[in-house]
Amino acid sequence: MMHKPIFLCLATALLMVSCHNVKPKVYDPAYVRFEASYNPYLENQFYPSLVMGVASLSDQNFGLNDTNALFTVSVTAPASNSVLRITIDSSSLNYVTIIQEVLSVKDVRYTFHPSIKWKYDKLYQTRQQGIADLTFTCYINDEEVDVKNVRINYRSANECLLSVIDDGGNLHDFRWLFAAYVNEEHPYIDSILSDIMQQGIVSKITGYQKDAKSVIAQAEAIWYYALERGITYSSISCTSTPTKKANVQHIRFFDQVYNNRQANCIDACVFFASIMRKIGLKPVIFVEPCHAYLGYYTDSRRRSIKLLETTITSWADFPALTRNYNETIARNPEAKGAERISKAMNAKYQRYLTEREKKRWEEGTMSFEQFKVCVAHNLFIKATEYDIDNFKTNQKYFSDPTNRLYQQLDIELLRKLVQPING
């Protein structure tokens, strides 16, 4: 009992010392008015494809009115030459990010656009929409002043932003982002080129080293590969509207087209363009309202262009045709000519043969591999001619930079602005 007053005195003394060491706040949060916000025109919708596509740019200007980046922070300098530090906590989409600036003049309002350290592998793997909270903490001269939370609704990485309408009704076009889905760096392409060489359509991959005929032959070899792979047309709605201000389109990545063997018009364009870019060709994607088709220059100086309606790959299903052939031969090893496949298959594919080719096939002087090559070649010709009239009619719109409904997306030129999206 004698020691209790001494204990209470010591505890009181320690508490007083502790309280004495707590520094009072120097900067008033109400004066600093720290604010953190997401681009208002995107209405809290976050598009991973937009971030990944322009990740290599030092100045990420998205053309959204007065805002040059996705996030904006602003403070009022409480003192001259004060040091601002803003910490953005780690989230499911980003690593801890720290920005530091000097606020030179007291009472001046400063605005910054932080470059956030994104988890690009996580962004690429995002296939469903979700919610993420980004926490921004403001420090002035190492003193914590305020904390703000910004909630964003992240979209699938497959969603490509097409356009945004600002408060003044002005349309900001983002269809150049299509080029981010063209991925000439994808590791699958090396094995694809090996398969193409084994097809026998071309003996060498030479890019523009030879003449236009050689370039067209290389394009046809890619076409034949797509038919052998069984890439068929699979429609996804032209656009979806997560907000009133933005339009987006779902685009499959290169490996999704390869593995699932499904593509709509833009999917197939970026698939073909990826392989063309890899071998040195210069592809162009022509975008019209709710449709897209491919073009490629037949010379390195861009003097002549050929078109390709990539959705025509769905007119032939070579894997199914090959299975039918094998099953028919297994039942009747002595089958010749048109008997090598079923009547239904004959009826379907003979439409894509010339009269001379039909006769050879009926007589049995054409092998099954030759039969497929002929079908593929004739479909390639149809795909080359399919959009010519449309292209000629709309060429004046494609060449008009102010026309937002028709765009000519030269992938090589756009590489200065947008890079391939990689996992």
C-alpha cells in the first residue's frame, strides 16, 4: 500500500511527457484544401486497356478537355517553398506510389496529375468489372494534412474505349486505342509463322523485300492459316454503354482469338494485323459505324493497298471439313473424287471452286490438300474484293481527320501513340 502513490505519480509524469512530445498541427486542412479526383468525363469508369496502351508515353494526354491524365490532385500552398508529398496506397490495381513537388509560392493553388505505378499484369488479367478504392494521403513538409479516397469502377481489359462526350457535348474519339490490341510481340506468333511455312503457300517470309505479288502471297498464307486454325465469326455487340458519356467495344486479345477460334470483325482485324506486323507488313484497320475491315500496303512506301474482309474466314470450317474427310475415308478407303467427303460438305464447298476445279475434284485428280488450297484461294479473292465498293464510297470520309465515324488506323503510325497490350 505504501508504493501506490509513487506508482501513480510516475504514471502521471510519463503521461505528461508523452503529451508534451505530440507536436501540434502546423497546417490547417481547410486552408490546404487537398483534393483528389478521377477524370469526370469517364464517370468513375476505369479502363485498363487505356492505361496499358499508353504506358510507354511520358505525357499521357488523353485529349479529355482540360484534363491531361486520369487522376488529378490539387492543394493550396500554405507556405512558400513548402514540400508536398502525396502517397497513393497499394490496391488490387496499383503499387504504392509517391509523388513529391515543391510549392514555390504561398496561397497559390497547385494541380498535378500523378503517374501511378500500376500492376500491369493485374490490369491485363482483369476480365470482369469490379470496384477499387485508391487512397491519397497529403503531406506538407512531412506533416500529414489530409486523406482522400477515390473509388473507381474498373472494366474488363477487353473493353476498348471508343469515345467520350464531355459536358459541352463534344465527342472525344478513342478508336486509335484499337491499335493497342494489335500485338506483333505475342509469343504465339513465332510458332504460327513456323506453321505457315509448312503449309506450302509461300516458301519464304520476306516482307517487302520482293514485289507486290510476294506481299499478297504472304497475306494469303496468313489467310490459309486462319482457315486451318478454324477461326470463325462470333459476334459481340458493337458497343456497350457503361455510362451516358462513354461508348466502348469488347475486343478479344490475340491469344483469345487463337485459343477460342472465335472473332468478330475487329477481333479478326487485330489478329491478322498482329501477324502482318510481325513479318514487316504495314496493316491498316478501316473503322466504319459498327464494322471494321483490314487493309495492308503492298509496298513499303504505301503507294498501293489491298483490302481483306476477315469475317469471311467463317465461310469455311477447315477443321470440320478435315474431320469429315477422315471419317469418310475411314468408312470407304476406296473413295475417289467428291466421294471423299459427304454430300453436304460437297454442296457447301464446291460453291467456292471454279468449274475447272470442280471437275478435277469430281474426277479425283485433285487431292484433299489441293481442294482446301483452292477453296482458301477463292475465298481470299472474295475477301479482297468484298469491301472495294464500300471503300471507294467512303474514302473521302477516311481521309477526313475531322470525321469521327470513319477512321483509317495505320498501325505503324499509331505505334508512336499506343503500344501493344501485353500480359
